[in-house]
Amino acid sequence: MTRYGSVLDTIGRTPLIRLRRVTEGIDAEVYLKAEQFNPGTSVKDRTALWLVDDAVRSGALGPGGTIVEATSGNTGIGLAQVAAARGYRLVAVISDRISVEKRLTLLAYGAEVVFGTAGVPREDPTSVHSTAVRLAAEIPGAWRADQYDNPANPRAHRERTGPEIWDDTEGRVTHFVAGIGTGGTITGAGGYLREVSGGTVTVIGADPVSSSYGGGDGSPFLVEASGHYRHPDTAEDVWPLSYDTGVVDRIERIGDRQSVLTVRDLARREGILVGGSTGLAVAAALRVARDLPRDAVVVALGPDSGRAYLSKYHSDDWLRTNGFLEDGTGPLVCDAAP
Ligand code: PMP
């Protein structure tokens, strides 16, 4: 189909792209599910549409209402798209660690942007999460989309992303690799693929080395929008309800350096411009695929486009400043695993 009634109807049906050059020495087929082909250029277009549709159905969001959400940028952009197309107001709470491109994109869609503190756990009163909770209580009639705890988030991926991967591989997919932010993607798509395959698909989380999802200490890392922080004073993590750990067979822990160098490789050797969490997922997929036979089919989900990170992962200055180009180590380089 090439004619659509609204930009929102173009969400989904993203391509599965075979990786040909970064896979040198690997026998298995490795594909990138390229979510940057969504109109808002990320996987979060799907989540945003499902969250809003669900809220309209339940009556939580009325005509002309205000949407409030804490976001690493992409859910905000997805929601901004829906808000613009359907006549809602959007207040997006982001941290100052989010790329300037994402902040400007939110403003371009007419969203209002509020800052919360980066690199702190959700329960911190200044976190983007706590700030969004406060604003949603203060603004009359506001609805907080709550991607972290709203079941409509994983449902988007169970109903669409997972089935697309199954159909496009004609049921041959054997391994599914995705990062974990809210956990919506891996829970929904991974859960679906496990079920439809009768349990033969292995679901692998790709996680920054210091993220606490994969057993790290929860200290900061550079790849934005994936992983989980833990406050040094907090013994236990509060993990999002959107993340069902039961669907994940194992987690591959990937250092920042490996993620950003994979991002660079994808641009320069495959011609695919992606963001840091795609580098994370593909680095994990390549590590997994190295030990797999010829008939294995590995699908890595790539959340977004490199256009949002030209001043970060695609900038030699930024790479040098953070110690990724030379042997030196930058302040946040935590490359424990090979
Ligand atoms: N990468 C990027 C760029 C994202 O925006 C997100 C979502 N915040 C993720 C990864 C993680 O996806 P999920 O929230 O579905 O776990």
C-alpha cells in the first residue's frame, strides 16, 4: 500500500535488512529490523500510537486533552506526531543528556519541553519520571502516557513488531536481539516470537555493561535510551512493568565503546545510519551470531536513526572527547566485555 489517510497510518511495516559486511566471518544470517523507517524515525511511533489509542478508548484522554510523558526523546517524538495529527497538547519531560537533535525535533512538532535530571533512578524527585508524575497531577485533565508501566506499550510490539518479524523471515527467525529501556519492545516482540515458534526462538537482551538489567552496578553509561540506572544509595531497583524478565533467555552486556564503534561501522560499511542503541543491539547480535551455524537467523531490532545523533556517535570530536577513537579512555567508557 502506498496511499495513506494520515501519517499515523504509515507507522510499522518496517524493513528487515540483511547485514552483509559487518558480518564477515559469520555463517548465520543477521538482519536489522530498521525502525528508523517509521515516520517519526523510531520504534516509539508504534508505542505512542498504541498508548494514545488505548487512552482514548478508556476515556483517560479526551478531545483536545494534554498528554504528559517522561521520555528519552523518541516516545516524545512519537507522541508529538500523534498530538499534532489529532489535536492534543503534549508536555514532554526529557533530560539534558538527550541529544540536541531530539529536543529540537520535539519543539518542531509543537511539543512543550520540560527538563528533568539525567542519570538518576526513577524514584529520585528530580528524575524525568517524577517530574512527569508531578506535572500530570498539576495540569487539569492531563493524561500521563506512562510507557514504563502501561501494558499498551508491550502490546504494540506483540501485535505488530513481533508478527512482522515472523512473517518477514517466513518463520525462520531463531534469535531475536533487542535493547531494554522500558522493556516494551523485547517483552512484546520477544514474547510473541517465543510463543509463535513454540519456544524455539531465543530472546536476547542487549544491555550496557553498567546497566543493572544485565547485572551491572547501575552506574551511568553513554548509550542513551537503553539500560537501567540504580542510585548508589538504593539497594533495589524498581523495574518497569513494561519489562517482563520471563521472556528474556539471556542478556549480552556490551561496552559503550563497542556500541559506538558498531554504530560507526554500520554507517561506513553497510550504509545504514543508526543511533547508539542500534549499535548496542547489533554488537550483541554479532557476538551471538559468531557461534551459530549457517541455518540460524538472527534479527536485531534497531530502534532509531543516526540523524538524531550527528553531534554524538557520528561526530569524530565527540568520539575523541569520550576516548573512543584513540587508546585513551574517556570518563564513562566501561568496556568490560570483549
Ligand atoms: N533505543 C532507543 C533509541 C529508544 O528510544 C528506546 C526507547 N526508550 C529504546 C532503545 C528501548 O526500547 P524499549 O523502551 O521498548 O525497551
